Amino acid sequence: MALPSPNLDDRRFQQLVDEAKRYVQQRAPEWTDHNVSDPGVTLIETFAYLVDQLLYRLNRVPDKNYLAFLDLLGIRLFPPSAAVAEVDFWLSAPQPDTVTLPAGTEVTTAAGGPDEPDEGVVFATVDRLRIVPSELTRLVTAPRSGGQTDVTGALAEGRDVPCFQAAPEPGDALLFGLPTAVPRCVVAVRLDSRVQGVGVDPRQPPLVWEAWDGGRWRRCETGSDSTGGLNRPGEVIVYVPAGHTASVVAGTRAGWLRCRVTEAEPGQPFYSESPTVREAAVFTVGGTMTVEHAETVTDVPLGVSEGVAGQSFRLGRPPVLLDGEPPVVEVSSPEGWQRWELVEHFGRSGPEDRHVRVDATLGEFTFPPVLREPDGTLGSRGAVPPKGAHIRVARYRTGGGPAGNVARGAVSVLRSSVPYVTRVANREAARGGVAGETLDNARLRAPEALRMQERAVTAEDYEIIARQAAPSVLRVRCLPDAGGGAGAVRVLVVPDAVADEGDRLRFEQLIPSEQVLGAITGALDERRLIGTRLVVEPPFYQGVTVVARLSAPAAEADRVREAALAALFRHLDPLRGGPDGTGWPFGRPVQYGEVFGVLQRAVGDVLVEEIRMFAADPVTGRRGAPVDRIEVAAGALVFSYQHQVVVAARAEEERG
């Protein structure tokens, strides 16, 4: 148990006044008027008030000492982290020349209500975006059976060109060659087809768009598709990934995209014959760039060195964000500005190493100290900036916090002026924004840091280090990796997410980014035991579909349906669901009776007629047979997948 903080003096104001009056009776018995209107009593109360304040400060001494001990142990408050999102910049019309958006281009959410800032939540691009113009230079068919045929000439003659084989098979592809690669660009593929009704569902055709990155075909996200699976004239919006590279295909060097036929899902119709294309065009309509809820500050002077060890300098605008590019510290010299490396500690620094530490929360930069060795000599833990040298922070990032975790589509205003760009939008919710650590949390964390000693041994150690490496994750679970043999560890990471509508999360929101997984892997690699095999990944999500039939008065049908759906999505939620509302427990099965009770509590006195539960795959959409119990593996969580609630109208009961 924690050691109790001593109460050095528990007397309060009234006790001090009463004690002073008793002393007056002993020392000055002739003073008999002790009413509050007496001037002497007024003086007693004044001094009692001052003593009461002094005792309050005295009792704070143990807390102050505790914080001083935390500082000696190297416990630092975690700084905030910035939310990150992918934002699309849409052109007013295709441009003949490259449109360049510089790094730091600002976008915001729309101005909110009276409690929100007038400018909304501001984001800035992390890198330069080049929106490169494009056109169709080559059209190549590539059947699964092998061989590639350039059909550009036939297309130019106005002939109908079959996209795939006469009887299309999974793996058939239609390749589009562009003059150059268009990484991070949004392109529109316009097609004029003369054949319609070839068997596929136009809302869900068995097609996937891909881009060549020099080593493999990478899947592209797609937006609107008015071609109905290449069955009618229209356009397909394709978001080209960052790795798109020009290469040689069918004897032609170009930036290649392709439309490939995939396996049909159960119940999904497939092509009965190949669609044909008579006209085709490709043009760039926008670009995509990562933005963050942070501001980059440049060329900030810290001060002038006094030439002594252990100097500290503080920024005027803390905190310093460390979840991306680290701050750049420079010291002037006769040869120009010299860059000093940011390190976590000076334990491995030699006398000539130009190292510096940063307290990110306070924005304080500290240079290496000089320590006394056992033989009495002084040992330097790093180089010292010479006397009179100017010190500056050439670049650092500040801002962050949970305000940046905005929903999908919230970023809609272009704050910076960029020619030819008319609108912006984020296709996914921004995530990763975390507030700075509080002092109370640091006090609770200190015993864990002392016990762990920067080594990952137990499962709890792995979970604590993972949370420290990526504060934006909501849940972490460490389990033995049965498939990896003895000494293999799986760390399951669940990111925080903002639901687009109520409690209804999309499956894509539950997959952590590569940046988060990389940060956790790097932190654990430094601290795991030798020989331990480590896997950091998201958990398996067991989809659950509930189909329920309820009976309610016709006037209440809509309200009851919405209440039932909200209860199901809220309860079967991997982030904030479960029996206690802190997230569905890992490995906990879903049982019929529990779901029945959740629905009954949500709809009140409405009759729950029937419930059916199905195990579903949230990736493929496949659903199993109805069951009364859905088992969930030890390293898995549940995910609500397409619940259905039917409310049958019933007549109102006659009143007696």
C-alpha cells in the first residue's frame, strides 16, 4: 500500500482562535471582553488566519518533496501528441501544369458554435504536395492466362475494346499508362462503354484498382464509381498511393494503374461476359496529403551560452511535440550553425558529443553536465557550447491535444490561399491527438517506472511500455504467441477512434497506423529480453450481427428501432462497450441471454419477440449460421457488423 502523507499540523482557523483566547485568560485575566467586536479579538482572528495559511503550506511540503524525488528519478510529464489525418485537395478543373502545395498549408474545420474557436481546428500539411497532370497514353489488356496486348491503337480508331477475356476470370486486368507517376494524386478515369448488363451488381462489382510502386501492385482506394463496374459510361475516382512509380510494361515506360477482376464473394454476381470500352481518358482532379494538428515554429532564439556545463534554456511557447520530426537545436560557431543531437539521457555521451536533452512539456533544453568521478576528477558528459555562442531552435512543432480528433468530413475549409484548389475534405477521422500528462498521473506512474526499470519482462511491462510509446492507443493487451513457439510475445494494439455516427464505428477505424505500430515496436525492441520474439499487431475482430424482431405501437416504431440499434452498437463495441463500458473484454463470448437483456433494457416495456445472432467476418462480409453463443478467441474483440432491427406495428390495447 502507499505510504500515507503526514499531516504535520492539523489545527484549523477556529481551533487557533479558541487556543489564543485560552492563553489570554491565563496571561491577561483583566481582559474579559472576548466578543468578535473587540479590537483585540480582531487581531487574534487576523493572526489565526495567517497561521492557518502557513500550516496549509507546511502540509504541502511532503508533496513538494515527492515531486522533487520524481525529478531526481528522471520522471518527466508526457507531452501532448498531435492528431493526424489524410486530407484531399480538389482542383477546380484539371490543370495543364503541376500545382504545388507547400508544406505547412493550413486547413481547418468549419467554424462552430459559441463554445468553439472562430477559426475551427487548424491543421497543417506535413510535406509538399505536387498535383501532377496526367492523361491516358497507353491502354493494355492483361488476361490471367498471360500475355499483354496494347489496344491503344484500336481505341484511337473508335473500336470497342474488350476489357477482359470473353469469359472474364479473376486475375484479368486492364492497364492504364500515364505519362509519369502521380503519387498522392487523385485521378479520374473516364470510360465510355457500349455494353451493359453483363451480370455484375453495379453497386458492388468484383473489381479492384491498383497502382505499381516499382515492386508490386498496391491497392488504391476508390471514390465514386458511376460506371457500374465498367458497364456504362461514367467516371471512377482513384486515390493513387504515395509509392506510385513509373516503370516499363508492355514495352512502354509509364506510370501504370490497373483495374483487376477479383473473386466474387458468396452471393455476389460475377461477369457473364467482358465489358467493352470505346473511349477512355485519365486526368488529375486533386491530391492527398497528411495533415497534423500542430504548428511548426522556426528560428527561435534560446539565449547566449555562458560556457559552463549544465545550462538550461526555456522556450516561450511550450510544449514541444515529439511524436514526429524532433526539434532541431543549433549553436553558432565560426564555421556557421552547428546542429546538436537530441538524446534521452547523457549516460552514453562522451566529452566531445554535441548532445542536448529536452523537457517537452516545459519546453526546456538542457546541455550536458559535469560530474565528479570517484577519483575526484571532473568528467564531462558531453560538449559545452562555448561562451558567447548563440543558441537557437531552428525548427520545432507545438500544439496537439484531443481537440484535433475530428470526425470524417469535418476538415472542409482551406485556410491558406492555393491557386486552383477549391475544396478540401478528410475521408477518415483524424486520430492520435492526446493531451499532455497531468501531474497526478505522473505520480501514479512513478512506482511502475521503478518496478519496471526500463525492461520488458512481464506482460504488464509490455503493456505499460507500449502505452508510453504511443499515448494515442486506447487499449493494449500482451499475450503469448502460440504460433511463434516458446519466448514469442504478441502485443495487441487497439487505437482510439471517433465514431462517425453515434457509437457506430467502421472497421477501418480499428486498425492502428504503421507509425503507431512502428513506435511501439521500436520501444519494445530496446527493452525486451534477448531471445524474445515480438509481434505488434491489431487484434482479430470477431464480427457479430444481431437480427431482432420487436413489437411496438406504430407511432413508436422509429424511436424503438433507433434505441435498439444504438444499444447493440454501444454494447458490442471494442472501445467503450462491454458490461462496464470500458471496452469489450478480450476473449469474452457473446451470449444470447446477454444480448436479449441489453435490448429489453433499451426499449423498456416494448416486447422483444425474437433474436438471432450470427458470427460474421467484417472484412469479407461472410456470415455464419444463427447461434446462441459466439465464441471469441483470447486475443480477439467483438465488432458490430450490420445489425438489423425490425419493429412490427401492433394495435394499441383498448382501455377498460
